[in-house]
Amino acid sequence: MAFEFGLIESLGEERTTKILVRNQDNSGSKIGAIKVANELLNQNVAALFGFSGSHDSVLVGKLVSGKNILTIVPGSMHNDLASFGDAFYTTGHSMDLEVQNTIEFIDRTFPKARGAVIINRYAVASSSAEKILIEKHLNNPRISLKLMYLNKDLNLDEVDLKFLRDGKFNFLYFTAYPEAMVNFANQLEKSNIDIPVVAASSWGLGDSDLLRRFIVNKKSPLYFSTDWIIHSKESKHFTNIFKLKFGKEPSPENALGYDLGKIVGETISRVEGSMTRASVLKAFKKNLCFERLSVGRLCFMETGGHSSIKPVFYQFKSDKSLRIQ
Amino acid sequence: MRVMTKVKYTLLKKLLLMQVTVVLLGAIAISSTFLLSSFMIARSDLENEKKQIASYLLLRADEWTAWHQVGMTNLLSEEMNEFQNQNRLKSIRFVSSQDPVSKKPNEQDLVIQILPDLWIQVELEKQNLLQLFWKQKNVVYSMLILTFFFLSVSYFSFVYLRKKVHQPIVQLIDSMKGNMSGVRDVSKRIIATDEMRVFVDEISSLFERIKTMERTSALGVITAQVTHDLMSPISSLEVFLENSSILDDEKELLSLSVSRIKNIAADLLERNRNVNGRFSGIKKNIDELIVLKNAEFSKCNFNIICEIDGLTGEEAIPLSGLEFQRMVSNLINNAYESYEGKGGVVKIKISKIESRINIRIIDFGKGMAKEILADIGNFGTSFGKAKGSGIGIYSAKELVNSIGGELNITSIRGDGTEISISLPYQI
């Protein structure tokens, strides 16, 4: 919806309708993205866009790697996304940057405090964050982190829960998407564990109802990072036009879709001659920076991979307002 | 200590061999059937197992493929290992067309294509013969029990036959070889039951009779020879008497004596001839004998009462009149002697029962004890007579047996004796 909104804004409705080929998988398959991408490739499309989330992004990245077809995914952070060649891009920042940014925030906000990192091994982003934490940050003498893993029911085992209940930790670091943390959030509420939470940037994209319910019931603060600077001029502009079009407040996900639509629209408008895979890729690389997006200016690297955007931290307040840290 | 004759257990061995062969053939047949069905069941199980694994696998395949593609190798390995252990698989792995060491799947492997160039290959645990066999262990136990049962039956039947049939026969043979006489006594000590007991008794009785016949036959030959030799001097004596000048009274007396001797010799000769074709009317002979015997005992306070029931007078038995009269005469004499000179009565009852003539000679004399009764009738056994030779009852019995008749004695000491004779007859 927001993607098409951004695309139409750039190309106009008629051209958008003419060039856009849609496909989606509603089977719930974990490899639905591959099936969808394969079908589109078989239709000989000139470029692929979409596939939000690290899981789908990485699957598609592997599929299109080496095929020289421009592929842009919205907001995904997985480090592997930088390894699929110079035709594959994500509007998100890297997981390295995500984790680094979070560790720096923790260092600033909870100096010398002990924290528990909650990892959902079944989520790609969480698993990727775990790998980076183990490789780069757990030996940092300035921070004290203990990795705790959710079980198959996405709950924390009683042994670990007891540590939290006994107040052994001063904060929690959620590495997973909010959808994957519902059971654990309920477990925390039932166990009356209320300690500060530092969430991944995906928490800015997830189900806001869940977040609000969780936050309303919490007394201690919840922090999360996001690429979307809510109170910026560009952000406000996007909010206004979105409300005008759809009659409701946009979500962070809408912003990501809109920005991707704008980037694709601008790229298509740059294409000279017939629209082929090569011409579209060439048009994209003509200028790797894109203006007037909801996040403002966004640039990519020639070699492909993550965008230049840097996440900032916000705190959810109980009055539902947000504040930059 | 009895020394058993070494007899090969040929029949028993054959019997046992047949039993063991049947058991073994049965065991082989059951085993073959069982093995064949085991393999078929195992093959079917394997196919079902493959289907089941495939259905489980398909539930997880998408997520595993996703993990494989996004590099979540630790989680993928854990889940695949768990799946492998739960389903007793040899291995489970992703195989790509770009995989440089792509192992070619064998027949038992399960290969599921997930993506155009990506498969999940499952190698099932190979099951050897023993494992397949052991899957049916309940049947194995049943088969072993069955075989054990069959072998036990074979063994016990062998032991039973050896004890109940083989050993009595061997002992009987031993007793026949080691005893010229008294086989019947020895046979009583042979442990035998039911029809084997009857068989042993009958055989020993038969054997003893044959032995006796052998002895009497030899005696008969001598008797015939002596009798034959006597006939010549008797003829000479008759000629001499015919021509002698002695007084008529004396000549007549001597002539009667010579005639008597000649009759006795002729009778002895007749006894040794073939008796086939000899028949005599029983009623006529018994009537004559009763007249003679009543005359003989007329002064002895001894009465002979004869009751003949149902005889027409035409019934003939396969004995000469002299043989029959001698036999009954001897038995009447025995009855008289059982009164020890005090006088008494003997009843002779003759009747027809089906195809036989039944003669009962009953006295009320001193009778015999059981132990005497058991031996009476054997050659040389006598009771209550100072000069008894034991030939009377014995010869009567032999005579009756020789024509297919039966002679039985029942006696109670102090009450009397009954001799029952059953004879075949013709009309």
C-alpha cells in the first residue's frame, strides 16, 4: 500500500499500473519468498523489490546473487545482505551497526550494570545479533551481558527466569522482533518482572498495539532504536500526505514502504530506452543517493548491501509519546 | 543281576529319527515362512516408515530450508540431529546441485526436493537380517517354545516306548534265551502293562507250551519205537500161546493178558499218529464211561451224577473215543481222590454254548489252595496224591488245547473243585 503510494507519487498512476507486477505467497511457508521471487524471475521482470524482514531478504538475496537484477529490500539489517553482490540493496542499516549502536546506548544508559540478552534462536535477526554479540562484544570489559535463549515455546526457562525475578540483572536487551516476543512479554508480566528493556530497531516497526499494551503495563522504561526520525521535516511531510490519502497515522512500516516506492520510482524514471534488468540497474547506480524520503536523504554504496542510514534511540513513554535519547 | 541282551534299538531309532525329522522339517518350514513374512513385513514397514518420515519432514522442510539458506546452521543442526535420533536415521542433510561431494542416494534413501537445486537427503539405517528377524521377537519366542515342545514330545515318546514296549520285549527275549522252563515265572517279573502285559503272558505261555511239546514229542518218539518193538515179541507170544500145551484156563488168562498188552501198545501207537480226521460222538462216549465208572466205584460210596443238556447225540468232537474217555476218567478219579477215601459225589454237566460243548466236572472234596492252583496243570505238578505224577490234569489240558479247546480250573480249599472244559464240535 505505502510502496505503491510512493511509486505513484514518482511515476504517476498510469505508468505504475503498467510496469508493476505483483506476486505474493499466502501459504505461510517459510520459503514463500523464494517461491515468489522465483516466479517473478521466471516472468523475466526487470527488478525485484519488497521482501521485508531479514528472513525473506536473505532467502531472496541468495537466490538473486550473481543474476545482475536490481533487488531492493526495505529495512532489513542482516549482515549477509551485504554479500549478495552489487545489485542487491537494503534500505536498512547493517546488523553490525545495530548491535554496535545498542551496545553504545547500553554503555551510556546503564554504565557498569548487568544485562540479560534475550535471544530468539528461531528468528533470523535475533540469531544474527547473537552471532555479532558473541564475536565482538561479550568480551568488552565495560559491559556485563548474559545471553538467555527462549525455548521452543518462546518462553524463558525457569532457571533463567529466576535470575530475572531475583533482580540479578538491571536491564533486558531484546534482539528479536516484537511478534516473536509476545509469549515472553506475557511471561514477564505474569512473573511481575519489571526492569528496563532495550529493544532492537525492529520494535519500531512491529505491532504497535502489542508494544503499547506491554509498555502501558510496565513501569520501567523501554528503549528502541529506529531509522525513522519521527519529528523530522521529512517525516512530518510523509505523515501529512499519508493521512490525507489514507485517513490514518502511518506506521514505521508504511514509512519503509513509501521510501522504497520513492526510490524505485526515481530509478525507473531515470531508465533510458527499454526497461531491462541492465538498464534498470544502470539507472539506479546513476545516483546512489535519494532525497525527500520519509527518513530524509538515503544513500547506498556502489558495492551493494546496506544503506547509509544510522539508527537513533527512542524511549516509549507511558503517555504514548516518544522521546529521542 | 540281570544282564540285558544287547539288542540294537533299530525300530526305536527309526521312530525317533522320523520324529526328529518331522520336527526339523516343521521347524524349517515354520522358520522359512516366518522369515519370508518377516522380510515382507519389514519391507512394508520400511516403506511406511519412509512415508511417515517424509510426512514429518515436509512439515519442517520449509523452515529448515529457510534456516539453511540464511545460515542458521547451529539451530538447523540441532533440529536435524533431534529428528535423526527420533527417527533412527543414519544421516539427514541438505544436498545442493553445487555440492562438490554429493553422495548418490541409494534405494533406501529418501530424497525430497525443496528448491530447484536443493534437496533434503535422508539415509535410513540399514537393517540387517538379524534386526529384521528380531523385530518379530514374539514370533521367535513362540517358535522356540514350539520347537522345544516338539522335541520334548519326541523325547518323552521315545522314553515311553522304550519303557513300555522295548524293555518288556528285550526282557522277554532274555527270559526265553536263559530259561528252558519256567518262562512264565520269569515273565511275571517283567514290568509290562495293558496289552503289553497280555502279550508277554501269552508269548511266555506259548513258549512254555512249545518247550513242553518238544519234550513230549521226544518222549512220544521213544514210546512209539518201544511200542513198535514190543509188537513183534507180543506176536511171537500169541503164536506161542496158540501152539502151547498149557491148560485151557491158564491159556485163556495168558491170552487176555497178552491182548490187554497189545491194546495198550496199539493205543500208544495211535497217540503218536496224526489225529486229523478223528471224531467221536460225545454223548455215546460219556454214557459208556459213566456206566463203567459207576461199576468201578460201586463199592466206594462214590456217586457219579451226569446231566446232559441240549445235546442231540450227533455232536462229535475231534478226539478219539479212547482219548476222550481217558481224559474224563482221569478227572473223575481226581474227584474221587479229593474225598480222600471218604466217598462223595461228582457232578458232570454237559451243555452246548454256541459253537462249543461245555463239560463241567464238579466235586465237593478238599479243594486246592491258590498257590497250588496256579501251578496245577503244569507238567509234573501233582496235589494230594502220594504217587501222583501230575500227568492227569496236564495231559487233559494239553489234549484240550491241541484241538483248540480250553480247560480251566477253579477251586476253593475245603469247598471243592470245578474243572470246566470247552470243546469245539461238529454235527
